[in-house]
Amino acid sequence: MLINPQRHFVKHLADASKPLLSRSLASHSSTNPHHFYTSLFCTLIHLFLRCRRLSKAIAAFSAMRDYKFTPELPHWNALLHHFNCAGLVHQVMLTYQEMIFSGVRPNVATKNVVVHSRCKVGGFDKALSFSRDNEDYRFMSDVVTYNTLIWGFCKFGYIEMGFGLVSEMVKRGVNCDSFTCNILMKGFCDKGLLEKAKLVMDTMCSGLITDGTVVPRDVVGFNTLINGYCKAGEVSVGLQLIGRMTKESLLPDIVTYNTLIDGFCEMGDVDSAKSLMDKLLECDISKVVDGEKCGVVTEVRQRPDHITYTNLIGGYGKHQQMEEALALYKEMLGKGIEPDVVTFSCVVNLLLKTGRFSEAKYLFHEMIRVGVTPNHVTYSSLVDFLFKRSDAMAAFGLKSQMVVRGITFDVVVFTTFIDGDMKGVECLMQQMKAHNVLPNVVTFTSAINGYVKCGMLEAAIGILQDMVSHNILPNAFTYSSLIYGCFKAGRKEIVEGLYEDMKMRGLKDNIFILNAFMNNLKEGRIEEAEALFKDSLFKRLVPDRVNYTTLMDGLFKSGKDSSALEVTEEITAKNIGFDIISYNVLLNGLLKGLHPTEIIHKIVLTAASEAKRADIIFKVHKKLVAMGLNLNLNVFGNLITILCGLKMTRRASSVLEEMSKAGFHADTVIYNAMIQGHCKSSHLQKASDVYSQMIAEGVPPNLATYNILLGGFASAASMHEVAKLQLEMEEKGFAPNGTTFDILICAHGKSGNMKESIRLYYEMITRGFIPRISTYNVLANNFAKMGKMKQAMELLNEMQTRGVPPNSSTYDILVTGWCDLSYHERSMKKLCDAEARKLFTEMNDNGFVPSKTTICRLGPVLAKPGKVAEAQRLLDRIYKTKI
């Protein structure tokens, strides 16, 4: 009900004899006062909803019904829609029931709002029942109704049920539209079923529906599919989809590019992400077909926005490339692009990670000054940093600001305060309860970890007991903190009980528990530590870098240098990588007072490059210099080559400048490394500039220089530059070697010039060079695309004769080639299917796993009639098992 002042106001609205109303609205009242007051009530409800005064909106609606005011259908629909948008799902149903009770007949728009309200809370039984209840109201569900149902199913992960509704749409004569396809594609992508998402695009968005309506592919659909592939780590497929978009006269928009850039960043290839921004968003001009001008093509320039920069800044930050991230932020501001709260929060977090608190604080105040309100993420980063530097007073000052600004405290914020303020754990737990924020296992584990760090072991065990009493089961991380604390405090008798309790709860050991036990054993009991490590492998526990480093340190200290080096080899073989602590242990163990040499510098830096982090590489390099390494051209060359190999060309350029200042001049090897780094990063103009600088300084290029440049321009499909380099190479008297031929054959093959690639292939084998497997695959793929499988099989025989064994890609190309030919040439179906089966068997015998595309093509070939779906499921199971 309304509070007294509002009730008084409403009462006066209902009384038509009041002088104020009669004077101002006399004419309207005389015609239809009922409609006027109904409209006024509806306006009042909408105002309350817009101001998020939800309880008052509900009370106003109740008052309207108490006074028997009945809106017309459009007003009912507007109220339903606004209640639904405000998240008042229960009120939607009450409003709908009142509408029916009032004798107002709903229409399809009414139905769609109610269906949406049920779908967004998972009420699918009522939503389906409502969508199919058409007899009483003489109207059918439309495409919006079905799209809403499909969206609801996809949102809750029931994509198969959503897809099943398409058949019902067809039966009822409801045509799918692009929204239907896009919703289904997103549903499949969210569950990782990318091939099915692609199948939706290829089948549902490529033909005519029953009445001749075309369902066109649109940018949103392509963006959805690209996003799905990028999340699965298949950014290369996303790039291929852009090519397909342009062929269909669709313009990739900023969302397309942002998705790809984010995909590269998630993969750790931030340089490629930056290169994509430079090349596609700033330099390229995309073409759009203007329908109004009868096919005239106009030009549109895409430019990066704040999301583009935020993705890149976050990507550099995740991989510890802080300077690059901050340089991008400055570039963003310089171009007049305004950051949002996510950008500000990301940069604040980066500054705090590098210990630049004063700059982070300035940026925090700056974002408030420009009207961007900090959110809980911004505050959490600052609070966490302040607690770590023991400035609890400032942290609690920020807490007060959060309260004043009305920022909701979620479990992450509370956990941050618990992690930093061990004295106030009990108080914070009570506050969480008061705010109806339930502590989770992370919250309790943070409290336990904090008490352990403070040496308050009894309090930590008390938290464990409290946690169990709240029916929140501890996980392996909870136990690992306690076990580590007990070892640290010398309370080894408690460890056994904790470990047994953990096992009784069915929890498995983790790497942190393993490290706690190994740290305890490595001092004087290294044999037991080794046995424990081997036992962990037997239990299929995968040790991490910390475990290996602990074991390696113990072995070095025990004089078991050869065993320690075996551990380093295992780290390398398993691609675990080294961090700065691992390198310190390795260097201290290897050198033991000796001066490092160029060879040791190269070996250790090569190992350090596996971490793919510039800061680690430079720290190792500086440590070696501090230990007495003599800086010379070879040392600088090693560092530049390794950085360029990781596409860190900016860092490599700074080393080159440092080298020049030290009086050393770059030679051919160093220039080749720089050119290769730029080519790998797709910075072909910079690669050309370095080559020109090389010539200008009188440093002679060699065959490797030209092969690197040819490879770079060939990858970018810049065949004009390839031909130009080839001519220049011949003028300087360089004869092509096997690598040159491989590059040229692949370049012409991928560009569609099959005739030239075959000519070069024959010239290559005539000169006695053996092509690489990748060269054979390009040629075979071109033959397969043309349907010339006989020639593709001849290539297979040739490569085996020359001692080049086929790989998984070779078999994928040949199998899919025969399957495609079987589909297009029905007269040869039996022959093609037999060849595909034979190659698949051979592939399986050789231990190769077919790609997903090959699996999809093989289903119809291997299946008996009517058993295609069953064969597809069996193939999928085989694929997943072998992966």
C-alpha cells in the first residue's frame, strides 16, 4: 500500500469534484474522466519504475486496481513490459492476471512479454504452455515468441531444446529470421559446439524458407561465430570468417575486430592483436555496398574504440608487459578516445601491480573528476594494494567511500577485506550476514590463509570448524594453507590429522600440498622428497613450476647436480617454463662462484624465453651480467635473437640501440633476427626499413635474409613484393635453396596460382631439393579443392618415395577431399567412399587424430543408411578419447 501522503494524493485524483482538477482539466473530465485517471496512474507507475522506486510502483498499481481503473490494451502491454524490464517477474504475472480478470483480451505482444518474463528465470514449463495456448485468443505465437523461448533455453544451457523448437516453428508456419539463427549460434558457441553453430549459419541462413522468405546472414551472426572460435582459441578460423564476410558484401564492424583482438590477447599473442589494430582499424579502408545507390560501393574507415584499447591494455597486463600497456593508454588519450570504468579499473590495477601507487591514486581521482564512477573492481584493487603495504587506515577510508557512493559489497569485496584485515574477520563476517552476502569457500580460505600468515594457527583451525558448521565444505586449497602453516609453526603432529581429514572428504592432493611436504623434506631428507615427487606423478598429479623448483633447489644443495639438471630437462620437455626464482636456483646451482660465458648465456636465455615474458628474460640477462658476463656482440646478438623470436621487436630495438651506444655494430645475423621478428609480427614495412638500413650501413645480406623477407611477404599474400624480392635476389647472384622453393611454392599455391606452384615444384626436385611436408600439403590441398584427387594421391606416393612421411594435416586434406568428391560426383560415390575409408584406417593406424572437419565429413561416408547420426556420435567419441 502507499504511504499516507501518496494515498492522500491518489484519493484526490479519484475525486472529480475537486476544484484544482476541475479547473485545469474540465474539458477532458467531461468527456471521459475514467480514461484520464487511468492514464495518469499508468504515468505515475512508469515514473516510479524509471526512478527504481519499485515498491511504490507496485503500490500505485494496486491503488489503480482498487479504484477499478482499467487501462486499455496498449497501456497494459506497456506496464507489463516496464515491470519485466525492472526485473519484477512476479509482478508481471499478477498484472497479466489482473488484465484477464478485467476482461481485456491480450494480443501477441502481451504473450511475448509474459513468455520473456518466465524464460529469464527458467520457468520454461509455464512459458511453453503459454506460448501454445492459442485457442482462447484467436492468435498464434509469432517469430518473436519462439525467438524468446529459444533465447531462454540457450541462456540456461538447454540449446538442444531450443533447437528443437525450430521444427515446431516450421510445422506452425512461423518463419525463422536472422535473430533465430543468431540466438541458436550463440547457444551452440556458448557450449563449445562450434561446428553445429557453423552448420546453423550454413543451412538456416543460406536458402529460402517455405514461403520464399530469405534469411540473410548478417554481421551479428558472423560476430557471434567469430567470438565462439576466439573463445575456443581458434582465432585463425575467426580471421578466415572475416574473408568470408567480405565475399558476401558484409562489412566487419568494430565489434568484429574487438572480438579478434580479445581472442589474440587471451591466447597470449598480444603483438598480433596490436598488429591487427594497426593494420585493420587504422590503415585499411573497408568497402560497403550501398543498397540505396544501386550497388555503388562506398568506403568506410574503421577506428579503434575504448573497448579495443581496453582489450589490448588488459592483454599486455596479463603477460606482464606493463610499459606497453601504459603506452597504449597514453595513445588512447592522445587520440581523444574516452576511457570507461573498465579501462580505468584495468589501468589502476596495472599501476598497482608495478608499485606505482601515487599514479594509480591520481588516476582514481581523475576518473571521478571526469564523471566516471569507480565500481567494486576499482575499489577492490586499491584496497588489496593498501592492505599489502600495511596501510589499513587508507583501505578503510576507501570502504567508507564505497558506502557513501552506494556501491554494493559482493563476496569479492568482502573477501578482499578479510584477506587484508585479519583483526576484523569476525566483524566482516557479521556484515556479510547483515547484507545477505553468503561467504563462500574462497572467503573462508582467505581468512584461514591470512591467519596462517600471521602465525595464528589456532584461529585458522577455528575458521575451518566454523566453515564446516555453515555446511561449506573446505577444498584442497583450504587444507594446503593449513598444512603449510602447521609445518611452518613446527606443529607436524597436526598435519597428519588434517591430511587424513582431507582424504576422508574425498579430496585429492594438489600441487600446493605437494610443495608443503617437499619443502619440509628437502632440508636433509632429499631422498624422501624425491620419493614423494615420484609418488605424486604415479597418482597423476601434475607438478607445477614451484614443485619442480623446490626439488631442483634441494638437489643442488645436496650436491646432486646431475639429478637437478635432469629436473631442468623435464621442466623444458613438459613446457612448464621457468620464472625468475627458477632461474636463480638454476644459476646459483650451476655456476657456484664461476663466471658465466656466452654459451651459458645463450642456453639460459633460451630456457628463459619459454616463459614468453620480457621481464624474466631481462632479469636473467642482468643477473648474468652482474655475475661477471662479458658484454660483447655475441651476447647482444643472443638477446636480440631471442626477443625477436618471441615477436618482442620493441624490446629488441631498444637492445639494438644500447648495443650501438656500447660501440658494437650489428652484423648480418642480428639484422636477420630483427627482420624475422618484424615479419613474424606482420610488421612488413618495419622489416623493409630494417633491410634498407642494413644495405645503407654496408652490411651484406645473405640468402637467409631474402628467405626471411620472402616468407614474410608470402604470408601476407603480397605477391608483387615477393616477385620484386625474387628478382633482386637473382640480380645479386643468390641461387634459391630448398627453403626458398618451399616458400615460393606455398605462396603461389595459397594465392591460387597452381600452375606456377607446380612449375616451381618440378624445378625444386630437378635441382635435388626435397620439399617439406607443409609444401606437399599445400599442393595436395589445391588438387583436392579442384576435385583432382588422382593427382593428390600421386603426390602422397611421391612424398613417401622421397622419405617425407605424411602428417595429420596430409590425411585430413586427402580424406576430406575424397568425401567432398563423393558428395559432388554421385557416379563415383562408391570409389570415393572406399578411398576415404582406406585413408582414415591408415591415419588411425599411424596414430593421427582427425580434425573436427574431417570427423564431420566422415560421418555420412562411414555410416550405414539411417545411421548417420549414430556414426557421427561414435566418431566424436573417438576424437575426444584420442585428444
